[in-house]
Amino acid sequence: MKVLYAGSPAIAVPALEVLCGIKGIEVSAVLTNPDTPRGRHGILLPTEVGDAASKLNISNILKPEKLDVHVREIISALKPDLLISFAYGRIFGPKFLALFPYGGINIHPSLLPKYRGPTPIQAAILNRDSVTGITFQTTAKEMDSGDILAQGLLSLTGDETAGALGEIMASIAADILPDIMKKISECISNNLPVNFGIPQNHEQATYCTLISKEDGFIDWRQSALSIEAKIRAFSPWPLCRTIHDGRELIILKADVFSGSPETGSSGDLPKQPGWVLGTDKKNGILIQTGDGILAVTQLQYQAKKALLWRDFLNGARDFAGSQLK
């Protein structure tokens, strides 16, 4: 069976690696986003999937700006049987999907129909879900609305960052993929349509949206629970930030503080949201929120090194008693 694999970020790499090792499967091409400038010098670098495809010696690595007629002609000439996509980042139109006799499979890191859209991992963390998972679905015209082929469940501890959870999701997807490919191969061998999926309940669908850098700014009027979840959900990108004395300050790690501020804290000062109350020896820098106190343990000024809270305070002695915006 000839497969076209479409994906871009690191979460999609393990599934590609596993796919290349399945007997009877030929990855005829990889479709990924164009190279982008990165780093201080703006060097053009491939996506993580593009880089992995090169290391796997996949000869056809396609990086188009658009899925236009020229791209469709290139793919058609390769005669792929099946499309597998995982975090490619673009919508496939009907003309593109028609290139694949056995249709397409999409891997989505949520328990569909929950969190259709581009940021399901972040959504699960932001909403402090106790369970999430990954879904294999047939590719459909409407985003993330295809029939469910398989799902893998994952219990959440409440400590996961988006980066760490993405790595776990990538591993789960890679573990499930061989069984999915076996079932598809059996359908094809027996001249049966690839239709062993279960339709989603569309009335239960919920959605998540794109995240921008501006979304990373902290609203201190929110609760400590919500802000702590946001810090984890937005790590490693776009990171959560605030303003201290006119400088952008990135909050890297924090927790909800459940104790009582020590005598060294500014207990007699106003407690507006964003007010730096002081410190706790075990828990870090204490910041008042709209509901509860946030204990920050790692932070950095923009373009500076990330520091543990004690080291940070050595260079910011006026921090306690200041107002973050």
C-alpha cells in the first residue's frame, strides 16, 4: 500500500517513523509545511516532519505554499492509495482528497468530538480536564468530523505542559497506528471499503481555536487556578507573560499557593490582582490573582536567561510590593 503522509510539527514524527517500518507499507511522499526562518540569523529550517523524512531517506518531500493543481498533479503521479495526516495544519479540499482511492485518515490529539480544531492539547490543559486522548478518524470535508476508527485514552495529573503532553500523545499515536494499518490492509485485500469507523455524535462537538502570541498575556483578574493552567498550556509556546516596571516578564513555572503568606510577605499592602505579595521559602514568589495566590518558581525578563525565583530576586530586589500588569 502506498501512503502519503502529511504532517509538520514534532508530535507527528513518531507516527511517521513507525509507518516507515510497517511491512507492506510504502511512504511514497511526505507533505509538510515550507521551511521557515528560525533563530537569531533567520536560517531557513525544515519542519520537524520534513527533517525526519530526510533522515528516513524518503525521496519525495513536498513543501508547497498551497495545495494547488500543480501539487495535485505531482501527488497524482505518485499514485498513493491512502492519505494519513497528523497536525499538517491545512484543510484538504475535495479535489485533493479525490487523489486517494481509499480515502484518508487523520490523527487528532483529543477524544473527538471534543475539541475539534487546531489546539486540542492546550484546550485540555486550560480546562483542567482529568482525561484526554487521541483519535484516529476518517478524513472528512468538515474539520475533525470523520468516523472514529480508534481512540486512546490518557489520564491527566494536572501537571502536564503542552510540550510534555504532546510527546505523550505522539507516543500513543505511534502505538495505535500499526493496528489501524493492519485493519485497512485487510479491507483492501478483501476488496472491502475502509469503513470500519463509528460516526461521531456531532451534537456533542466542541471546538478550540488558534492561539496567538498575544493570548499569552496574563490577566491577573483571573483565578490562580486558571492562570496556572494557562502557564502550562502555553509552554513551550507562546509562553505566558506580564509587564513589570515597563519590561516584559515571562512566567515559566508556577503553582497555586495553598498556604498562608509568611511574615516576610507584604501582608499589609493592597491586594489588587497582579500585586507581588512577597515570597514563601518553599513555594516561591507569591502573586495575588482575582481568586487565590499564584506561587511562581521560574521566570525571566524578555531576552534574558530563565531563572529560578531566588536567583531572579537577586537581580530584581524591588520586585516584592510591585504591581504586575
